[in-house]
Amino acid sequence: MQLINYSEKTQTFSLTNNKISYIIQIVNDYPVKRYFGKTIKDFHGSTHLENFSHAFSVQGDADPYSLSTLPLEYSTSDSGDFRVPGYLIKDKHQQYLPILKFSRYEIIDGFEAKHDVLPQLKGKSTDAQTLCLVLADDITGLEITLKYTILAHLPIITKQVVFNNTGKSTLSLTRADSLQLDINGSDFDMLTLTGAHAHEANFSKCHLAPGKTTIDSNYGSSGPQAVPFACLAAPETTQKNGVAIGTTLLWSGNFSFTAEVDQYQNTRLVMGINPETFDWQLKPNTDFTTPVAVLNYSTNGLNDLSQNFHFLFNRYLIKKQSSLLVTFNTWETAYFHVNEKQISSYLRDLYNIGIELFVIDDGWFTNRNGENGQLGDWSYDAEKFPHGLKAISERCHALMDLSHESGHVYV
């Protein structure tokens, strides 16, 4: 199935399945979003691009359009676009690079998941297609690859960005968002999930107002305080009806999501690594890859949006495991007093009754003997586990190896 098509005549890329369409057009060498929504058979330029100069707007080399209003696919500051940027890069003279221009493209079957560290979606070559748009700066030798993957049977597009320094000088990368999306209009409710330990995923809703609305985290790891998820929904959207656009990041570190309503009541979304503490030195002949951002579209309310996410992650992200694993969890047996001696005394019995998944729950952290103890430092308590957690894992797998079966141990 051909999901991505290119028209050389109009310089238009169409990412379309039977549920959604995403249209990108190269306008004066700038990739511009022309349409995102329910599937359309053909695009004839029906969405309007402002082609006149507003007061205090900057046209630059985008004439007759203005960089201040074009729905750009990936943008930066100090170039006439005054909205929240998707990236910020300084050259060796500490000068910001301009908005990079389109150089070339490639269409690839499948997910094009080449990164071996970041979480990646994986599947058959027929499950998706990927568009790679390469932007280039001739002076510094920087190339930015915008990667768009459209799923064959889901209303989902993923975005990821690769920065490649082909030049001779080190570049300072201080902002590198995975997702930038400009949306016509601003009449949306923003839905987020926040909370605290033992009080997670509290639903929060606010209506977008002029300016920036941001959720972010600098905790350094995933947690309940702020979840890398946000949804823009029409005010009338319910669980079963209405338009909703959901975004999430396949990333458990510092993150930031911003929705900005500009002076013309249009909205820009950016999502990625939190720029507040981010500074990456991009040395010559090296590259930097952002986490994958997921863009999810529903015309059937929030329930459909949720189901799309679940199907995507279960099918293409989470490693396939045996269903209905017989599980033993140490919490109800030991609570905070779990220890190596105790576990070792009943491992054989657990194996004999058919346990396939052994979970060491709360209490294995250093000085974690109750609710007031340490939590989240990821260092095991040497008094409780004098031989470390690896020794427990090895004993579990040794039992499984005796019968050539597979088992699992998690902490």
C-alpha cells in the first residue's frame, strides 16, 4: 500500500491512509503544513495561506508569504518567525542559525527504526511508510532530517528529528523538539495528566488562551508530576464524539510541551526534550536523534484516541510476551522487608507451582523500610541483598534452564 505520494508539479507530499491525511508542501524552499485531519482523496490547495504582509511581520525570502504566519514544519528564532521555535542552534561564533531550507527527500517502506538506544516503533515493511525531509545549511554543513511515519491502518503519524553535522566546526544545540505542528484556529481545550506519588494521572483541562501554555518536567526521569502527554480537543468533544488531537513522547527523561496561540488566533504545538537544561555539543561528523513523538487524531472522541494509543503501543512498541503469565509479587508476602534470604527460601517452590514472572516490589532500595524511607534512587540495599539483585535473577534463570523454559524477573 502506497501511503506517501509526492507531486513534483506542486511540490506536495501526501501522507494518507483510510483514516487521516497529512499534507506538506515546499513553499519557497520551506516545508509548510497544508493540511492535517480526516482522510482526503486529493489536495487542491483549499487551505488558505496568508499571502500579504501584516504589520510587524517579516517576509524575508518567503515573499509573498510571511515567515511570521506560515505554518512551518520546523522553525527557529531570529528568522522572522516569532512563535515558539522547534529548534535552536548556535554556530562557532555563538550566532543562531536561520530556518533551514529543503534539500532533498526519501520515502522508505516501514518504520526506518535505526536508533539502537531510544525506544522505536517496529513492524513489517507493509505496516507503515516513512518520509524523510532533509533540510540543509550550506555554511555550517548542518543537515536536519524530519522523519514522518504514517501507519497503514491507524490515524497516527510519528515524528522524529535527526541533526547531522557534516561541517568542520562544533555546533551548540540548545533546543531540539521532536514535534512541531501548526493548527488553524485556537478554540481548543488542552487536556493533561498530572499528580504525585500514589495520586497519579489526575485529569486536568483548560481552554487555550493567547500566549503560551506549557507542561514540562525536569525530574530527569519519568514520574507522576507531569506526564509527556497532551491533547487538544474541541470544546464539544466527549468520550465518544468530537475531534481530538493527542500527542505523546516515547521518552522518560526531561520533556516539555507547549501550545502557543498567536496574534491571529492560530495554534502552534511543540513537544520534545525540555530545553531548560539542554545543551548538546554537536561535533563534526556526529549526529543527534530526538525521541519519537506520536501524533494521534480522532473524530470519535477521547475513547477512540485512547484506543489508538493502546493499539499502537501493544502492536508496535512493546515486545511480544506470553499472554497471561503466572506471576508472583513479593509485596503481599514481605512488604518493605523483602530480602535475599527470604526470596531464596521459596524460589524452588514458586518454580514448582508454575510461576513464570517473579516481581520484586517495593522495599529493595537502600534505606527503604517504610513510606518515609528513600524512594527512587535505584540503588539496591546491600544489607537486604548482599549479593545484589543480579544473583536473584541468575537463580531464577538457572531454575528455568533446568527444564529449558523461559522465565522473567523484574524489580
